[in-house]
Amino acid sequence: MAKPLRFRRSRESWNSGRVADRIHKPLDDNLGAAMTAPWFSPPDGYEARRFEVENGDTALFAWNGDGGWWLGNTETPEVLWRTNKQSFAEAPYDVSAWAQREFIAELHEDAPFLEPYPYLSWFFLPVFCSKDGRETTREFFAEHAGGFPDASSEAALDFYESFLQTGVFDDYRHVMAGKLGTSEFLDVARANGAMGEFNAAWLLREAGYDVTPEIEVSTGHSLDYRADRDGEHGVLVEVTRPVPTNDRAAHTPVAAVKDTAQTKTSGQLDRHGGGAVLFVDCSSFPDDEWHQIRGEKPEVHHRPAVVFRVRPDGSVEGYTKGSVPLDLPQL
């Protein structure tokens, strides 16, 4: 499975002739590719070319006296194989901004339903334009409403656009966007699980907490978040998202919640040895199944725990188990 879109940084010397010979020619020979001027002017001091591959792939290459930067969702020419990779934040700002402008324009041309959502388009660009995942990640929002049952894609996109606009994950964009996946085959349950982490972060932010993702702990693995507020002692959070009963072997919604939570608690949280809050995101469940869960309030094999369901209009319901060291007035 290919990774999210990233730059390759070449420190060799480049000119237009060498770009044509060492980058365009191999692409054209192997896949069929046109080398053109970029859609937008490159940054001052740089030259750039755009490569449009017959299979729909795209690549960009910009260079100046310090070397070159390649960004593409196609095969990498051999001359760039041993180059270092850089995220959008690690590459020079002006090169990164130009390249992202190119890919966002192409994204909105290919998937116009995303054009009204510029922040979400920007945030998820590393997967929306990845080699293997560009079709499936777009499909997840267009046809599966970002994991919200009985909701329109527009409602889901409005919800995540508003949340991401807060800048909550700007500093962790590559890691968090990558959680959505870059597989050519859409695994809806996996994508839902990724968005469960965003839903938990939304719940925490609504309660006034700052969230820091991927917190390494002494057992050698990472928990999903640390939640901090007003100098209080940070609280570690791990998130899981059960699959509705129509998509799994569990016969009831309550059993689905228990089974999923037990898998999480008998693994990662047990190894951690306590001290973390388990967030169980039930946003995948339709109304009737959620009402059963809310009515029974089942145990989830771990305390403290927060079991919740959020809807794209910003409404949220849920319950807690044990002494949760977080102030969550929404529940």
C-alpha cells in the first residue's frame, strides 16, 4: 500500500534538459506521460514542470540552485529513488504551497463535491491525491458520508470542515490525514475507525481541551491522545469504534460495543497498565441501534470510559463508566 503524498528532495543539480532526460523520458517510456508547464506559476527563483501520466497519475518537479523537489502519485523515476522524503510541512514553504495549490485544483476538478470544503480538501490532500488511496478516500466522503449513517455527504463534510478549520490538527496533519488510509480498496470499517479518532477529538475540543495525538507511553506503543486544559494534569485517551451489527458477526448492538471494547482493553490498554480513558465512538450506529446501547449502558471492560455518539449537526449523546477525569458537559 502506497503512503500518503510526500515530497522527494533531490540535492543534485538540475536544468530543463536534465529534467527532460532523467525524469520525463523514463516516465514516458514506462507509462506514457506528457511534460507541460505547471498550472500555476512556480515560486520566485524556481523552475517547474508538470507531468500528466496517461493512467491519470500526476507529478510535479520544481528546482533551483539548491536542488529539486518532486511530488507525485505515480512511479518515481530512478534518479530520485535514493532521495529523502519530506512532508508538506518539511519542504520549503513556497514550494509546498505552490505544489499543494496544483494538486488541490486538480482534486476539485476531479471531485467537484469537495470544492466547497477548502480546509478539508487541504487537510486530507496527502490521501485524497495519494497513489492508491485517491479514489477510495474520496468515495468514503462522497458515498459513505464520512462514516455517519443516515446523513448526507454534505452534512458530514460541513461537520469536519468546521472542526478542522479550528486548526486542531494542523501541526499533526500528515499523521492524522494518513489515518484515513491509502489503499485502493475501500475498507469502510477501517475508515470509520479513523474518523472515530476525529470524533473523539471533536468531543474533547468542545469541552475546552487541547488534544495532542500519538502519545508514546512506557510500554513502547502510543495512545491516541493527551487531553490538556488550563494547566490541569493531562489525561491519556484511547479511542475505539464498534462496527454496527449489520456489518459484523455480533448479534446485537450491545454485543458489538462489548466485543470491540474488549479487543481494545485486552490488548493496548492492558499493556499500558491503566490510567487512560477509553472513548468508544458509536457514531457508526443508526438511531435504532444506538437507542439500544444508550438504554442498556453496557460495560465496556474498562474504567474509566466514555461511550458516545455524535451526529453531523453537532448533537451528541452518551454515558460514562467509572470516574472519568474529564469534564464533558455534553454528556
